[in-house]
Amino acid sequence: MKQLQGAPWLLAHRSMLQPNQPMKFSLLGNNYVVWQNSYGGINALPNACPHMGAMLSEGWCVTKPDGSSVIACPFHALEFDAEGCTVLPSSHKLTKSLMQPLELVIQGDFVWTYGGHEPKISIPNIMNEIAADYEFIGVTGERSIRTDILSLLLNMHDYNHQNGTHRELFEITEVQVKQFIDEGLHCHAYLTQPRKQPTFRKMFKNPGQLAMPKVLEAHLENFFPFMGLMHGENKLLSLKECHFYLPETEHQSRMFVLMYMKAHSPIAHLIKGNLLKLIDVVVDQDAIVLSKIYANTPKRIKLNNEVGMDWVRRNFKSFPAITEPNLSQ
Ligand code: FES
Ligand SMILES: [Fe+2]
């Protein structure tokens, strides 16, 4: 799959990997098995067993005396170490590597990878800064969506879809893009979104709404193509809502959201669970719309505030080169 090669992708947050539990991940058309040993070491191999192609992610982990763990194939129980070597029952000695491990860049709890391609852009430090300074609330909104990565990115940088896709949730009456700072593959968008006040019934049903004021002031910071951050500030808490996007195949994409906060009031701790649920509902609504779009429909209408999508289209076309914004688009 020749798309966006050389971008870093956040494969997972450590909390998404149960120790000694093999997991399957897809990236850029390839499938991998990823596992974490009891000491926090994380490894990844192609998911197809080099014997007869069984999915290694369906197998199990075997812990070795040195604490490392190997992956056992579910078909004939051959065990593969992190380098893709095995010991054949007949020989009692380690084979050469039979699979090319997927190179991972582990930064604290963040499992990054370039999907085996030569890095073209670097991994920003911002997640490490957030992790050092904020409390991790959890992972939410993890979905594998039947859509290509461009459509997913367009949706995530579309400032007009709140009233369609998320109409009942936010009840935004207007979107104003106050400022858009275009720095090539990195950008900031400052949005002001006045909204109808939720009724008490709605607040009761979803106390996460308490964290949403009458006017939603959003600061979005985006890193093309793999990440978008929402910096949220209000009386109760400072929130960092970190969205990650990954192309699984040409027609399938994955996303998930890591949530961090700094509490300014004890109430913030009471609504953590609701915040995770709220974002899960938001992503669900996006996933539903994305799975119901006719691909390749000629675009004959342009709305105001599509500057985020213009940024996505331009970068998608020229990646990894950085081109000047074309404001006449
Ligand atoms: S298919 Fe994996 S050991 Fe045979
Ligand atoms: Fe959305």
C-alpha cells in the first residue's frame, strides 16, 4: 500500500496491550502480531506464521526464564522469538530469522512505528510532554472503520459536521474559525462554537456535558497525517484529547483517542468515565457517517470553514513534501 509512507503512526498506548497477550494490528496493508512481556518489553512480528500461515495473533505467549516472551503459533505450536527465530523440534537449535520484525519506537507508554518504511518526518515530542504533565484518563473511541485514511482525516478536520453527524450531542448553533495557523504538516485551528444549553434531563443522562460550556472554544492542534489534539480548558479541568489515525488497508482505517487531564476541581474526577463515554459516542457517530459515504463523488459545493480539510487535501497530495497553502482552493 503506497500511501503516506514515512509517517510515524501510534500503533497503541501501552495500556492497550495486556502483558503476554498477543494482539493483531494492521498497518499499511500488512498484519502484525504485537505482544508485551512481563517486563514491559514490546515486540512485533508479521502475523503470518512462516510454516503454514496461521495467524500468530491467535496463538499465545510463553515466558522464558530471562523474562522475555516468545509467541507460540496456534497451529503447530512453533515458538518464535522477537527476531522471528524458532527452534525446530528435530534440530534443537535456533533457526535464522524467518520473519522481519516490525521496528517499533517505544517512548514511555507510546508505541510508535513507521510501518517498516524509512522515516520521512519525526515523531513530535508533544505526547511525552502531555504524559509527563497530565493524568492519563484512558483510551476511548477505538474503531476500525471501513473507510480510506483520506476520508477519515477529512472528517476529523471538518469543522462543519457537528450539526449533521453530532447534532444531538453538541447542539452547536454556529462555527467560527477564529484563526488557522498553517505550518505545513502542522497546524493550529482556533474555533468558537456557540451552542444551545443542554436541558437538565440531558445533563443527567450525560454528566460529561457539564464539562461543556455555552460557547465551545476549541484549540485544535494537528500533525499530518497521524494525530490531532484538542486542547480543552474550562473551570473544571484542562483536557488533552489526543486522536490518532492509522491506515490499516486502502479501505480500512483505525482511530483511537487517548485522554489526559489536569483537574481544577474534584468534580473533574467524577466525570472522567463520562468523558470517555462521550468521546466514544462522538467517534461512533463519525464512524457511522464515514461508512455511508459514496466514494469519489465529485465535490460541487464548498462551505465556509473548510480550511482544515483544505490543509488535509494539500498535505495528502504532496506528502511528505511541504507545499505552500493555496488559499484560492
Ligand atoms: S502454521 Fe505455525 S507452526 Fe505451523
Ligand atoms: Fe466528528
